[in-house]
Amino acid sequence: MPEQNLFNEFQNVSTEDWLLQIEKDLKGKDFKNLLSISKDGITVKPIYHQESTPKAQDFKQNAEWKIVQEILVMDNKEANKQALIHLNKGASSLLFYLAAPLDLDQLLDNIQIQFINVHFVTEGKGLELLKALENLASKRGINAEELNGSINIDCLENLSRTGNWFKSEMEDFSELQGLQKSKFPNIKTLCVNANLFSNAGANHVQELGFTLAIAYEYIQHLKLSNGSGFWFNFGIGSDFFAEISKLRAFRRLWSQLQEELSLDPHPAHIYTENSSRNKTILDAHNNLIRTTTEAMAAVIGGCDELSIKGYNMAYSEANEFSERIAKNQQSILEHESHFSAVNDIAKGSHYIESYTEDLANKAWEYFKLIESQGGYLAALKSGWLQSQIEEVSKQEQQQFDDQNKILIGANKHQNKTEDIKDKIDTGLFYKEASSEKIVEPVKVKRLSEELEK
């Protein structure tokens, strides 16, 4: 049977035709009442048409993503045991928080690291870790280009979150400079942990602007000629379409920044995780719904790796059940919903394409505003950056308190008989840093904290 275009029998309808019909149906009511303003200051319209939709930009090359399992290493042998269990249960990427003395032979025993992504978060021991990784690869006969992952010592994020450097400004940047001599082309050594801003309540424009500003700060300090070493970690919140647009917008912005600086261009490597901002202790199983929609947004937005946190992240260490459910959420998206079978699912959505374009434009202007303050580091030291986030986060908190922003089970439809005291193990509540600080830290605070206290 010859192919037929079934749309030929339908008459094209222009934007003007749609608007005339809408005005007719409104029967005298003002069309402006149908418009709304997002928290990013973008006007959201009730109708989007192909005529005014920006042309779709380049997306990542494939639809697949890595399923991440994060592991706190208090004991290398026990962490290795846990890693092997998670790999057998579907994880394809590991992120280790290194709190024990470094022993990669024990930590990575029987793990075929050339077939997965391996990330290490370490405080001020990046060069020691790099040397240990070189020794391990040599022992196992692994070629340098076979390894993928990162060595994460984001000193600017640490300064922003804690108020202090790992060691000092000079020593921290010196260590980053030393990591640029790595023999592993696919081990990222310039990590930008932008999840801090999502957890602190920044809007998407701010998240993107701060991320670009940190990357630019590293480029300038380290005199980089290309962007190959960067790894970007974004927190994903509950604003579904805006989160999709955020990741898509960042890919455009990263390409634009590299072009502006005449850098050898490299695509952004985007790692994503659930934001803590909207997670609750009250009626905590609602967090499963939140993390699922956030995971969908991350995948549709084009993440390269995704870490789904346990539903109990706000009050307890992860346990076997919460970790199993978290991995299964991703497995369902990949193997049952087939999200990995379609590249750029959102392409052609006039709303998402338009929001992406507006968000990218606003974020670029915000990035320039940060640079007018002297750049990321200067803006942080002066307190300007913290006040910018605080202003936005307070507005969102007020919306939550007034029930204009709803978290089911927390500020609406709360279970009045629920007693959360006994289940709180390691409650995720904001605490002022007690030690001396070089700068005022960015405050990471969940919306439901006051209710739960």
C-alpha cells in the first residue's frame, strides 16, 4: 500500500485563527487572564504554535543514560560488597563518597571498571586518587581511554556550601591544575555541582547562570583551552516541563560559552539527581511520586547519568528497600516505558521548545549579571550571590506556607495521626555552620522543615 499523508485532508490553522477562536470562546473575558508567569519570570501562554516555535537545537547523540548508585565509603571492603550487589541489580554507574582511607584495590575488587562509569567524591585528595587510579589501570592492563567517570573536588561548591575552602584558595586551585595532567581522557576532573542551587531554592535561571559562572571561573583560573574535562551535576525538582527545559537550555548555553571563548568545543556531560528541596518526612511515600516525575524530566531533558535518591532521603540513611525501589524506577523507565528507545522525546513540543529558548536567553543575561559583579567567586565573597538565592527561596517558602505551592501529605491532606519522631534517623534539617567561615554559606533548606520540626 502506498504511503499516505493523513494530515492532507485537514486545513492548516494559523496562530491568528486559534487566537480568534479563543477570543470567541472567552465571550468577552480578557485573554490575558489565561497567561501566567513562571518562577523564572517567563510568560506561560495557553497556546503555542509552530509558527512561533524556535528551531530545535542539537541534542545529545543518543537516548541512553547511566543508572547511578551512590555509595558512602566508610569501609572499603563493605563498600565493595555493596557496589557488586548494586551492579547485579541494574546499576551501570557508581559514585563513591570517599570517607575511608584510600584503597582502590579493595574498593574496586572484582568490579570491571572499564565497562561502567565510576565517580569519586573526595575532599582535597584528588592527586592521590588520580595516582592510585593510574596504578590500578596499569595493574589490570586497562587502556586510559577505556575508563569513564570523574574525580570530584569542586572547591567552589564546597566554599559556597560550607563557607570554607578544602584547604585554601591557592592550594585548591593548584590541585585542580594538577588534575588537568590526567592521562584519562574520559575521567572528568572539573566538576560543577550545581545541585546545590536547586537544593537551596534557586530558580532555573539562577541555576543555569551560576553553573555557567562557576565553569567560567575554572576556565579563567586554570587557563583552559577546551571544555572536555567538565562534568555538571544538576538537581531536578518538581516543575516537570521547566526541568526538562533547564537541561536542554544548558546544552545550548554550554555550546555558546565555549564558542564565545573560542574553546575547542565538547558536549556537556550532565549528571542529575533528585533535589532535596521538595522532599518530606511527613507522609514520605509521596516522595516516590516526586522522584519518579523528576526522573522522567531528567531523562526527557537529556541527562547522561541519573541518580534517584531513596524516598526516605529526608530522614534516614538509604536502606535495601529504598535503594531497590529507586533503581527499579529507572529500570521501568528504560525497559518498560522504553524511554531509551527515542532520542529527544521532547523535540517538536512547541511549549517546551519555546520555554527552553526563553530560559536560555534569560540565563545568559543572568550569567552576564554575575560577571558584572566580578564573577562567581567575587559575587560569593560579597554576599550578593547568597542574597539573590535567599530572595527567591523566601518567596517559594511563603507560597508553601500559604498553600499556594502544595506538597501532598505535608501542607495539604496531612495525616494528623502521623508521628514522625521515631522514624527520624538522620533528619535533613538546615543547621547554621558553627565553625569560622570565610564566606556566608548558601542555605540548603527543605520547604517542609518548619512543619516537621
